[in-house]
Amino acid sequence: MDVFVKKMNRFLMFKLPSAYLCGVKLKELDSSKAVVTVTHKWINQNPFKSMYFAVQSMAAELSTGAIVIKKIKESGNNISMLVTNHSGRFTKKAVGKITFTCNNGVLIDEALNRTIATGEGQTIVMKSVGINENGEQVSEYEFEWSIKLKSKK
């Protein structure tokens, strides 16, 4: 497992304990995509015997945010990041292991380059899709991330 992935999962335990306790785990991260899993269980269920939407939201957000964090770190610049909007759509009950994938790494590169060059804040809309063990989509999210250069190094 990638060192950055291990560090991110440790970060979850200490800084986002609700995600950690609900079983959200970063599984794969590279410059173009992130993969996060979460398994339906008692601690993250809703009254309808499926995964609570907020748990799906945490996993989906991590799949987008992990790429942003990685790219900011690699840039060597002091850049802030914040979710400014999000939306979700649910298409099937989430039971079993759900895998959220974001493939929008290239969008971050463009926005980071613009904010570093101009000093102006940028927004990026990133998509994460949740798929169950049968390969069926259970949910789809869009997260709008705002990034801003705090100071040049």
C-alpha cells in the first residue's frame, strides 16, 4: 500500500473519527484517481437496512478530497481547500461493500496551476460514483472544492 494512502487512513482515525469508525478507507490514490471503500454494517446503517447517506457522503468526499490534498502537497505551496457545495443522487440501496471512485485528477492540476499563477481562488467540481459488489451504481456525488493560495513559498 502506498505511503500516502497509509498516512491518509491514519489521518482519518485522528482527524475524522466518525469516518474511521464507520469503516471509510482510502484504498488507492494516484495523480488521476482515488478509490475509497466502505462496507455496510450496524454502525453505519439507516432504519431501512442499508448504508446511511451521510456515510456514503463521507466516502465520496474522501475520494475527491484525497486527490486535492495529494496534489496540494506535491505543489509545495501553501494552499487552502474547502468544500463549498455538494450534491448526491441515490439509485439503489447501499448494502455490502461500496466502492467510491473519483477520476478527476486532471481538473485539480489545471486549477492549482491557475491559483498559483494568479493568486486567485479557484473552484473545481469533482464527481465520485459509488458502486456495489455487483457492479451496480448506488450513488453519485458532485463536490465543489474551493482552493486558494495562502502564501507563495
